[in-house]
Amino acid sequence: MLIQPIDIFVYAWLVIAVLSAAYVAWDQFRGNPEPAVMKWGFVLVTLYMGPIGLLLYVMADKEPAPGTHEEFVKPLWKQGVGSTVHCVAGDATGIIVAAVITAMLGLSMWVDLIVEYTAGFLFGLLIFQALFMRKMMGGSYLENVKRSFLPELISMNCMMAGMAPVMVYLMMGRDMRAM
């Protein structure tokens, strides 16, 4: 099989994404005072987004000097980035796992979208919200599932509203290698 220029770009992007995520992981777990869920959130989002995720991390979460994290993340836009990273990391992880499984099974596009939505929602709700946020939210796991159901539903619907049309457009195009 002949290697296309886009293949070289994809491999280069993957290497850069892994290196970016490795740096974020090293920096986060070396002493950043963030909760563990946010550390993992930034690592996952950087793995998914590559250098763009690294840029978001440096601009919105990397404390410039020890002990300055709370003041550094005080601006509302940085809190918004943190909230978005938290939601996207959970939802996207479920979506990616589901996408791999549905691709291996060769399921149709509409089944793929339903399975990805369901997996993303459940992973975000049951793991990233109710489980990882239990110390911050207090209460039992079941109470946290109930309390975070509506915010997770809104988050997942907003994410899928952007993702699904792009996915269908790109995957239903002329180049079926996108599958």
C-alpha cells in the first residue's frame, strides 16, 4: 500500500499528541494541586487534541510558580476551560471506546452514533461525574449520580450537537478510509 501525504501528517500528529500528553501528565502529577479528575482530564484532552490541548493546559491550568495555582485559575475563562476539559474528557473517553468497538463490529452509522452517545453519556455520568467528583460533591455515589444527571445530559447533548453532524459529513463523504 502506498503511503499518502495525509498518512504522514496523521503519524506526525499522533507522535506530537503523545509527546504533548506525556508532558502534561509529567507536569500535572509532579505537584499540580488540582484534583485527580482534573489531572486526568487534561492528560486525556491533550492526548485527544495534541498540541492544542497542551496549549490549553499551559494557558489555563499550569501554575506559573509553586503556590500560585488558585490565583492563576481565578479568571472565569480559565474556569470555563477547566469545566469544559472535565466534561469533554469523560464524554470523549466513552465515545472513543465505543467508536473502536462499533468499528470492529462493522455497525452502521446510525447504530454507531447511538452507541457512542450512550457510552459517552454513561462514562461521563457514572465515572467522571459521580465517581471522580464524590469527594467534592459529598454524599453517596447514587446521590451523586442523581445530582449530576441533568448537567451531564446537557453537556453530552451539546457535545454531540457539534460532533454528530461533523462525523456524519466526514464519514459519509467520498473517502471511506475515514471510517
